Amino acid sequence: MLHYQIYENNNAKDWIVFVHGMGGNYSIFYKQIIFFKKHYNLLFVDLHGHGYTKLGLKDLAECSFKTISEDVVKVLDHLKIKKAHFMGISLGTIIINTINNNFSERVKSMVLGGAVTNITLYSRILMEIGYSIKYFLPYMSLYKLCAWIIMPKKRHRVSRQVFTREAYKLGRTEFFKWIKILRKIGISEDTKILNKTNKRLYIMGSEDYMFLPIIKDEIKKDKNANIHIINKCGHVCNIESPQEFNRVSLNFFNNIKEETAQEIAG
């Protein structure tokens, strides 16, 4: 089973499930833990090969976003959480979308920060080049290069440092296993937004130049999706602008909770 960490709030009924990005672990949400545990029960999951999870992608019979999402749902089953809000960053947003596609009954709503739903041709070419030269360069050199391409500005430095530090723990084998399935973004059915019945909020940095244009186009086709753009902020918006990220996310989750209560009241 995937490693998880919970923070229970005896005064709250609802849960928020947090899913981290590539190379990270639940600690990337350190600026969300103190804030959200006052309002909700929190569940943080370390994905395969990340953080304290011993299970790697190399241990799976099939490496796909669907099998990865199934293992996240198994944690919910283990904790007897029938339905939850979800919050993800970068890679975590792909996993959450896959959960929503296949287990929509487990999802109350979604906050998707630095969301990834597809990649540009330029990004795909870079990914293929990186994968093709994997035997010639240390994997951390490729990771640092990717981090710099996605988060190039001086004010993105802390985000780069956090993810680079945690990526050392991932290891070469797991790193390239993840890169292999990330090549399927926008191609595999697993990564497409097939279920649009649950409400989602995209929180994007104005400087997230690789993914923001794609998300802006995506919300035009989804009546249950909204977007909040944080000014002068990059890809990992929960670290770079935590106060605004937390405030906007909490308002969204609270609005969903109120709407649900009104529906039940009739």
C-alpha cells in the first residue's frame, strides 16, 4: 500500500486528499497542512517510489495512470473514506483526473494547482529528447534541466529546490519509469478529461507558461470548471503563493460543502 499521513479534525466531517507532483512527496504541502487542518480532515499520499512509499512503479504488473490511481483509491478504502475533496499539484492533478474518470463517485470536488491536462508540441519534443539520451546523462541532470525549463525565473527558485531535493530519493529507475508514462499525457485515454460532472477549480500561476494556455482553453469546454490565476507566480503555486492558494482553495471547498448541504436539505 502507498504510504499516507493523516491529520484528523474531530469537528470536521469532510476529507481533503492531497496528491503531490513529480519527484516530491506529501511534504510539498507543508504550507497547506497548518492552514487546512483547522477546517478539514486531511489525507496525504506518497505516490509510487516517492517519499516513504516502498512500492515502486517497477513493482506494478502494468504501469499506467489508471493503476496508479487505483492504488490511491485503495488508501481511501483502507481508511473507509467513501468520498472526498481532492487537491493536487502538477503530476498529482493527472492522478486526480484519472480518479475522477474511473471513480467519480469518490470525488466531491477538485482543486488542481499547476494543472497538467496535455503538453505542447515543444514540451513533447523536449521530453522525447530527454528520454532518448537517458543512458548518457545522470538522471538528476535531466531532472534539474526539466525543473529549470518549467520554472525558469528567480522567484521560482524555492520550488525548484524543493522538488530537486526530494527527487534525489526517487532514484534513476523510478524516475525513468515515471517519464515513460508521462509521455502518454494527452494521448492515453487515462489522461483525458472524460468526466466533467464534478466541479473543479484550476489554480495556475501567471508565469506557468507551459501549461496555463492549455488550461485556459480547457475550461472553455467544461461548464463545471473555473480558473484562478495567481499573478507573478510559476508552476508550483502552492509553494510560491501559499496564502492566496490556500484562501482561494478553502473558499472553493466551503462553497461546495454549502451547496451539498442545501441539496440535502431540499
